[in-house]
Amino acid sequence: MLNQWPPQYERSYIPPPYSKFWNKDLETMDPEEREQTVILPKLQAQLRYAYEKAPLYRKKWDEAGVKPEAIGSMEDFEQVPFITKEEIRQDQKENPPFGSYSCVPLKDVLRLHGTSGTTGRPTVFGISTDDWERIVEAHARIMWGFGVRQDDIVFIGSFFSLYMGSWGALGGAERLGAVCFPFGAGAPGQTERAINWMKETKPTVFYGTPSYSLYIAEKAKEMGVDPVKDFNFRILFFSGEPGAGIPSTKKLIEETYNGICIDSGSTAEMTPWMTNCECEYRQGMHLWQDIVYAELVDPVTKRRVPYGKQGVTVYTHLERTSQPMIRFWAGDISLWVNDPCPCGRTYPRLPKGIYGRVDDMFTIRGENVYPSVIEDVIRGIEGLGDEYQIIITREKAMDKLVLHVEPAKGVGPGIIPQLKQKLETELKRVLGVRAIVHLMEANTLERTEFKAKRVIDKRGLYEQSIKQE
Ligand SMILES: [Zn+2]
């Protein structure tokens, strides 16, 4: 039973290094029992807290006729309305800077982070000291689950800025007692320096985005550095892009570095964002349900879908006092299963990762297309490079899908027409629509140190130009 909410964790606790689990009882518990004895009591406490402290929730739930004390089961919980990104943004606009769901006084806020705001008003995260302690505890526990130990050197190769990812990874590594190397990314010349430092200090764990890890490897080879022989990575873990959950990209990263590739990450709003994370067996991200409760719901009926089905991710904090998210509609598409994992953990899994954000999906001639599916096709064809760009235009009211790709290094011009043909055939088979492939010269597509911008939809521009005519 729940003794205390929010839970308090022993800050000096570390399992013995041979232990596969940070908390074996909790991680391997019968799922039904865990739901009844751990998740539900935490959820009820979190709901009462949010109702009491956050005007945003109180108003919303009153309007929906939902009272926290009436939620007696996980089925009842489905009555609680969703909260969307847009509602949060609006609430922060009206109640700056943290919104009326902040729940803690300013003196208790430890960290300020935020979204980039590329798709509208940025969202401000004000995380309390107590929450941060629980966040790093959760991250340490999950990183332990994919094999990070105290004698590992964890290289954080992503931006240290507003971006929550780097800080969350660093916090987890610190709590776990690993050697932390907060290297960052994005400054001029930093990739070359990263390569030299990796060669010199031999970090064993890498964190960043999948596209950046591949860029580093490419750059290293140009510098005459072999990512397998000259580096020493045994674990590479990622968030921020779906790549690490795409089979061909996962395989490519594992072969490139000779280490295991771990997919992780929900969204920044849900920090501890690592509660979607693979174990060392890489059978899809586990949903660490007793920290953040994840549901997959049908986008139309809005009802929870059974295991084996696809749905949209909805997340609920179970131990956040600052800016708790209750049934946050994250908008990612995934499929969930609950069959056993070789690791022994009894959490459900997302065996195909998060294969698309509803936001990333585009529709071309009536077909829904996820960029991650195109990526999987490209990386499954030998002779093609890792970078690509998807360009969507409209010609005479017809959508046109153009794909820019590069040949892999060392591929002679003689084989180019064959590669183009092969990719076009495969795309037609998988997507159901025709794509026109342009094979560019090697190294002409833009490389990124962060999330790659790979879809350029020019159809809006086309419509604008029509209006102007
Ligand atoms: Zn597992």
C-alpha cells in the first residue's frame, strides 16, 4: 500500500552492480497486482493533489463532472478528460509564466526549461526541487535497466539549453553514480572535438539523437577515426527522434559503433521523459507504468485500446508536484503489447517504438505517410547513404512526393540508376503511392547536430501563390 505521496527515495541507494534491476519487486511484479497496489493509489493521490492545487484541472474536471474521490479503478480513470498542448499554452498565456497548473510557489522551483516554440508559443517548464530528485531517481533506475553502471563514462552529445533531453540524461547518470561527460553539441567545430575526446577518454555510453550519432560516425571516418576500434561505446541511447526504434536505423547504429542502441523518450512535458525506454534486450520501449502511467487510446473514440492495437499516447504523472500532467494527449502513434520480455520486467512495451507523431504525419493522395516508414525503407537498401529529405509539392492539384537521397560512400556512378529503381519500387510497395527519387551527390544533404528537419511540405506555398495570382 502507499505509505506516502509523493514518494521519497533514499538518495544514497544504489543496487549491487550485478543486479539486473534497480527495484526488482516493482519491476517484475504481476501487472494486475502492481496496478492495484502501486499505480492506483499513486494515481488517486496525484489526482487529489492536482484537483486541490491546480485551477486548470479543477475547472476542467468540474465541467466534466469528474471528482477525484470517485476514481476507484483504472477503468474509472478513463472518465478524466485529456489535456492538450494547446490548453497548456493557453493557460500559460493567461497565467504566465508557469500556468495555473504549476502548483508550487516560485521559491520551490529549481529549474526552468521550455520547448523551442517552433510550432507556436513556447511552453515553460518550472520543475520543483523535489520533483527533480524524483526525476533523476526514475532516470537512474531506467538507465540501470539498460545496463549503465557506476564505472561507465556517459557522454552527453546533445544541446545543453532549453532542451530537456540532455539535462534528464545527465541527471540520471549523476544519480546512478556513473562518470558524466556533459559534452553538449552545437558549437562550431564541436563535432570534431567530440571525436577527439571520444578517442581520448573512451566513453562507454552515448546519449544524443540518432541522426547526430550517425553524423559523428561519418565525420569520424573522414578524419580517419574508426568508430568501432577507436571509440569504446557499448551502449548508445537516444531520444528526440524516432530513429532508435526504427529497425534498420537501430541495426545501422549498432553496426557503426558495435554497441547496443536503446530507444527512449516520451515528451518534455512528461519529464521523467525516460519512462518510455527499452531494456538491454531492445524489444521495444517498456512503459514504466508506476512512474508515469501511459495509455494508448483510439484517436476517434478516445477509448483505451487493448494490447496488440495501435493508438495515440496519453500520459499521466504519478509523482509530480510541479506542473503535473494528467491524461496529457501527447499525439504520438504507437502499438502496445504485454507479452513477456526476456528481461523479466512485466511492463507493457511499444515493440515498434513511436513510429510517428500525428504532427509529423503527412497525407499524400489520401495515404497517411510517416517519415519513419520512409527512413526504414532507405536504410534497408544497401548502397544508399543515411541522410534523406522528403519534399512534398503539388502540381496541377496533384500531390507529388520527391525524395532526395545520397549514395553511400564508395558507390560508383554505374550503380546509381539501379539504386534509384530499387528505392522507387520499394517505396511504391510500402507507401502505396509513387515517389520520385533523386540521387544527389554524396555529402550534399544538410547534416544536423539535433533533430533533423527532413520533411519539407511546399503545398501550402503553392496554395498561397495561387491565391496571390
Ligand atoms: Zn525488457
